[in-house]
Amino acid sequence: MDPAAPPSPAQAPTGRPDRLDGLDRLAAVAHAAAHRPGASCRCASALVGVLADRDDGTVVRHGPLVAKAHAPDTDAEAHRARLALAAHPGVAGVLLPPLPLPVPSQGGAELDGRPVSVWPYGSPVAPDDPDAAPWEEAARLLALLHLTPPPPELAPRLPAMRAPLKVSLAVDRMLRTAPDHPAAATVLSAWRTIPGGEPGPRLLCHGDFHLGQLVREPRPVGDGPWRLIDVDDLGLGDPAWDLARPAAWFAAGILPPEVWSRFLGAYQEAGGPAVGGDPWVQLDVPARALTVQTAALAVAKSTAERRPLDEVEDVMIDTCGRIAGHRTDSAPSAST
């Protein structure tokens, strides 16, 4: 779990026939969106294939675009509102906009009850070059998103961003799949220190920011500027949650202080509204919550994979222990 590296692309699965059938049909959607009816495909084999295959999202690339099958439990109305926001000109410099779906006979808007969307393919952050990770660019994009007023015609339809909910879901997953894991009690103790939700800002938020949510906007020649992707958790809420993952990594000692300083400084210089003079006043609770989420998922995944926790996962468990031991709202001493 290198904080400077996005998740690695998934390999095509070789398991259940129904899974393979779903991938084939999603690939057909991507093909239909990439080519005119009847046109032959001349895309290089390296530009066609599965980029990710998870329960919460499957992504297939075909040449210049990708098709995504979203999570089975995706709320259809909220999903449509998120897609409309991503396509709105008011956020054109922040979010990568979706592309039109192919005609229904060649794919349609759903796949086995999972909403399907189509997007331009953009070059992601290079996982093997952490020094080149675009922390400042990411911070400026988040600040711009948070400063953008919700489009009036969309505002009544926009759902809440899902970051706080995802913490609860991670804890629930741990309790379902690994209740007897030696670290589960520590994670739960840290979870109990986090206060319940209170009404806060209602600004545009990404809801699940990490470096894997950045791609270069494609251009006819070369790569364009960085843009945010993945609208599944997009919505209205407290923008401090979009800074919570890097803040949690910094507090745990995983993200170097100089990188955190660059990220936070760029956000503040761009006028980002998530934090004030002492950023930890706003960041403490979301950062603790993201620590709990990361630790809970680590426990659940390591149990499912029948392996011990790795070094970074152990650090997050230890950080949960410190959170549980202090049970205060104190924050790390370094604010930048």
C-alpha cells in the first residue's frame, strides 16, 4: 500500500464462467463505443483488456476508451446525477467527462443489474515513479472541485458523498468476515472514538480521493492535464474527507512529511475551503476514520487471502491502537 502509487491493474480472471461472460459483454460495450457499427477493429492488443475486476467496479479498456460496470448495489438515481455532474461544463477542468453509451442493442446502460458507463482512457499515475506523483496537481484539483458551486439544475438531485459511509461499510465487512482476527478488537476500539455525523458543509466532494483517481486527460497529441476520475462516491459533503486519506497516511508515518507539506500547501494556496489555519481542526476526525477504514479492510482482505498482515497494514493497525489509547481529539503536531 504505497501511498504514492495507484492500485495495480487487475489481470483478467480465469475463474467462474459467469464472471467471464460478464467481462465478455462489458468488452462488447467497450468495442461498440470505440468503433462505428461495422467498422473493423485495428486497436493494438496491448490497448485492449481488463484494467480492474472487483466487486465494486469492473473496467475494460478498448483503445481510446474504457467501459465500467459499477457496483451491483449502485443507486440508479444517484448514479445518473453523478454522471450528469461529471458531464457538466462547470467541472470540465476537474473531472474527466463521460462519453455516450453505444446503442442499446450493443450494450445498453446496465449489465446484470450493474450500471455501465463509458469514459475516455487517460494515462494514470506511474506506480513505479513515486517521486513524480502529482500531489500538488491533485491538491489543486480538489480545491477547485470544492470551490465550484453545485450547478443549480443538478443540486437538488446530487446525493451525499459516500466517504463516511464507506468507513462504516469497511467495519461491517471486517465484522462479517474476520470477527475473530487478533487485530479486529483494536480496529473497533479506534472506531468507537469517532463521533457520529453532524451537519457540516455541503460542498462538491470526490468522496474517495487517492492517486489512483487521477489520469491525464487524453489529447490528439500527447497527454493533457490531470483530471479526477471515478464518480461512484461523488456528491455533497464536508471537503475535509477528500484530504483524509493523505492526512491519515501522514499521521501514521507512511506519507513523508515533505510530501504531506507539498500536498496540503498546494491545497491551501489554491484557496481550498476544507481546512483553516490549523488544518487538524477539520482533518482529525476524517483522518482517524480513514485509518479505521484502511485497517478494517486490511483485516478483512488478509483473512480472505489467508495471509498475515503486511508491514504497511501492521502500521495502520498500530495507528488504530494509538487512536484507541488516546481517545482524544488531539492531532499530529505538524500542520504542514
